Amino acid sequence: MAKFNGDWKQWRDRFISGGDEVTLRWLSEQPGAPSYSSIRKRSAPSNEDWDEQRRNYRNNLGTLAAISPDAQAAARQVSKIIDSAEMMTRHSKAAKLIGSIAIKAFQSYDPASLKPSEATAMMKLAVEVERLTEGLATERREIDVSKLSDEELEMLIDG
């Protein structure tokens, strides 16, 4: 059998960064690959120790990804999403609590504890906050956009 004169680095890198399906045997069966016995000899612990390099690569993969600017930007975006979700959860819980207090006030109205106008204001606030956190409209608006000028439509789009 002829000695392999190809790019060993290509085959080593493919093994190290490959998934679990990439074995030395699988690698040797790929077009242009060195023979299985050559790969085994080259990758042996007494030589280049590809298995150890693969373990190190997999152990450091998270660290390598965290250094990437794209990964860092994605992590910041995920953090913002999580923060927003936590805020919405807090607001929703607060709205439900305020709403339950208002309902109890309506059900057991005691002039000494809460005025009807206060209970009504609490209920309106609770409904508005809960609808906002759920992404629902807080008021009803009907606009006939067919009669609006281009400038008015742009103002609606721009907010």
C-alpha cells in the first residue's frame, strides 16, 4: 500500500471537530482518505493523540463560542428577552393581585375600607396592565385609513 502524502491536518481537524458519527473507521472510508491503519497509527496516543484533542475541543467549544462577537451579541439579545419576560411576568402578577383586591372590594363593599371610585380605578388599572402584558389592546380605536393622506399614514406608521 502506498504511503499517504495528502493533508493530514484536514483529516485530523475533521475527526476532532466531527460529531459522534465521525470515527477513525468512518474517516478512512471517505474519498481520498488515508488508510485505516495509517489513521490509527497517526492518531494514537503515542503519536498525535486525536482522541485527546477531540475531548479538549469539545470541552472548550462553549468557551470558543462565547468569544465570538456573534455569540456575544446573541447572548445579549437573549438576556434582554429574558429580562423583558421576567418584567412582564411581574406586571401580570401585580395586575392580577390588584384586580383581585378590586373584585373583593366590590363584593364586600365597606364604605370605611374603599370608596367605589377607588375600587373602579383599581379595576381599570388592573385590566389595562394585564391586557398590556398579554399584548392586547387597552382601548378600542377604529380608523378608516382609506381617507387618510400619505402624510397622515406616515404619521400613523411612525407613531
